[in-house]
Amino acid sequence: MWGSRGRMGPGGAFETSAAPANPSNADELPSAMLLASYFACTLLLAACLVLELAACRSRPSAAPHHANPAFRRFQRGYYCVYLLALAADWLQGPYLYKLYQHYRFLEGQIAILYVCGFASSVLFGLVSSSLVDRLGRKKSCVLFSFTYSICCLTKLSRDYLVLVAGRVLGGLSTALLFSAFEAWYVHEHVERYDFPTEWIAVTFSRAAFWNNIIAVGAGGAADFFAEWLGLGPVAPFMVSIPLLVLSGVFAVKNWDENYGKKRAFSKTCGDGLKCLLSDRRILLLGTIQALFESVIYIFIFLWTPVLDPHGAPLGIVFSGFMAASMLGSSLYHLAVSKRYHLQPVHLLSLAVLLVFFSLFMLTFSTNPGQESPAESFLAFLLIELSCGLYFPAMGFLRRKVVPEKDRLGVMNWFRLPLNLLACLGLLILHDSDRQTGTRSMFGICAAVALLALLAVGRLFALSRHDAELRLPVPPGQADGDATPEL
């Protein structure tokens, strides 16, 4: 990929090293990373399967929605469109960085491309809900399929400005993916079909489960097309296009259009800011989200240049990450069940602590000249496992303390510092020395995670005397029912 005389260094410049420092291990290390990746992915999936089977046994065998054929048909119509869109999105995860590297861009240039994507995501994320409500939810889902397909096609170009345009389109598409599909479903569920509102959580919980399965499979599929078939890192993006087209076609054919209420963007953000500043619990949650998720965004950028030079199969590594995240989610559901009755704030604290510990590990395992890819891989898996704990815990706490009418505005304010911190981190990495940049960035991220841990500690103290931050367990509730639906 880099030619015979050099490879891309951690800081973005070329290193001139024709062979590893220890020739006797030159052939052993890639095979060791290959085996470690497959072994970790298999072990994590087996653990997820065991926990899922245990959870299935504890759930009620029959529920009203299972016996309603109209609801099940409606669900299938939604999944047919939404899961195809998710599959197309996940396929692009493993090889994005490597594609840019394959086109001979330096790490600093790649960092700018990622910054463009993050900036686009926050910009369009602020207005996506209003855009979707005005344009129509069905049209917005079809627009997502179109813009994301164009985004994938731009990956065929080696022109930097075309790739920047592709990242901007990717930001728009991501904003539509996380707003239009859910909004369409909720409106149809409540307004057109008049199904019970508690069944909404059933659909989204099942969609989250299949999303995890698809994410794991997408890593293997991307590896198959890029490496096994030898089609290169652009192949997963091309495979995504038919899935996006099918998603759009099924939406046009099977969905009805619906619209939302027109809301003034300035009033939404103004009310959200007032709500944010009036409740210190919300302010703490926003602080934790901005600090924690900005670190995760930087991790998304850094994992490929850390592991790829050591022969790691990127698609399988990505599947391992997704399996670790799925395991974390399963552990969350088990921990908050009636059997163990841990509180979401406990698990949020654990998630942030795990990330801090993992980043601390990475400051040593990425030391220039003394790299330890196995330790880095383990640290990355722990970060993904912590994400599986973090997102359902954060989702529960947000629903408890942020009023529904102000949730959109509050979330807009939450995203702003999050993306600014992520972009700032990547820009610092862009200007850093190639030998120490990656390690220094992990050190900075560890400091950010420590700040998040201090904020979580304050929230933990508040939760002791605040029933809203705690998960109630009704008497006689079955183990599996104590889990809040996502």
C-alpha cells in the first residue's frame, strides 16, 4: 500500500523503514494479530450469545404485541427499510481511514477530512429535525439514501476536494439517519395505526438488537470484499450503494408520508438552553456526554493507524469492537435487572472509569519504538465495552431529567461542545510531531476522561438523594422486565 521504501507514520508523515527492527518477528506479528482478532471476536460473540439466551429465558413467553399480526406487519415494513440503511452505514466503518491512507494522504490531511465530517454532522444535526418535519419523513429517508449513495461514490475519487464534499454529504446523511427514520415510525405507530405507545419501545429495542448483529456482520463483510476478494478498501463503500438504493426503493413503495409540527429553530434552542442552565443534573449530563463522546470520536479516528501497521485485519477488528459493545449492552441489561438491581448511574460511572483506564493503557502501548499492538487492541475492546454500558445508562438518565418538550433543544446544546472537542483534538493531532502525536493524543484523552469521571462522581453523589436518577423496580417484576427499553 505504501510502496517498498516507506509507510505512513502515526503522526502523518512517511517513515523510511523497509523492514521491522526485529526481522525474526516480521512474519510472526501479523499472524499473531490476525489470530488475536479472530479469537477476540469469537469469544465476545460467544459471551453475547450466552447472555442473550439467559435473557430470553427470563422474559415473558407471550406478550400482546406478539399476537397482533397488524403490528408485526408494520414492524417488518419499518425494519425492511431501516435495517438496510444501518447495514450500509456500518459497512463503511472499517475501511474509511485506510481508504484515505491508500490514496496517499498524510495523517494530517486525513484528520482534516474527519473534522469536515464532524463539523457537517453537528451543523446538519442542529437543523435536521426541523428539515425532516417540513420536508416529510418519508422524503427525508429517501433523501438519506440518495445523499449517502453520492457520498459513497465520491470515495472513488482521489481528489481531496471531492472527498471533502463526500464528508459533508456524509454528515448530512448521518443526521437524517438518526432523525428521519425514528420520527416516521413514531408518527405512524401513534397517529395512523393507534397502537399502544408502550409498544414503541418494543420496536426500538428489537431494532437496537439487530443493529448490533448487523454491525458485527458488516465488519466481516467489509473484510471479505476488501481483503479476501482483493478489491481494496473502496469495495465496502461500493457494496453499500445497492443497500442504500434498496432502502430508498422500499420506503417509496411501502411507506406513507407524514409530517411534523413546524417549530422555530431559535425558540427550540432558546428553550433548550434555559432548561440546561436551570437544572444542574442536566448540566452534569451534558458535561459528561461532551467529554466522554468526544474521546470516543477521537478513538474512531486513531484505532486504524495504531493497529493497521501491525497486520491487524481491519474488518475483523471492527467486528470485535462491535461485539464488545454488544457485550457491554447485554451486561447493562443484566446489571439493572431485578436479580442484581444496579443503578444506571453506577454503570455510567463504571463506563467512564473503564475508558480512563483504557486510555491510560494506550499512552504506554503506543510509545514510539515500544509499541504493543496486543495491549492497544485490548484497550480498544475495553473502550467499546464501556460504550455498550454508557449509551443505555446515559439514555435512561436523560429521559428521566430532561423534559420531553425541551429534549431536542437540550440535545442540540449537548452536541455542540462534543463535536468542538472532537474537532479540536483532531486539529491538535494534525499539528503534532509524527513520533509522539498519537501517544500524546491518548494522554490528552485520558485527561479529558478524568474530567468526565469527576463529573460522574458529582452526579453519583446527587443520585443518592434523587429518586429521578434511580431505576425503580416494581414488586414482583420479572428479571428481564427491570431493564428500561431503549
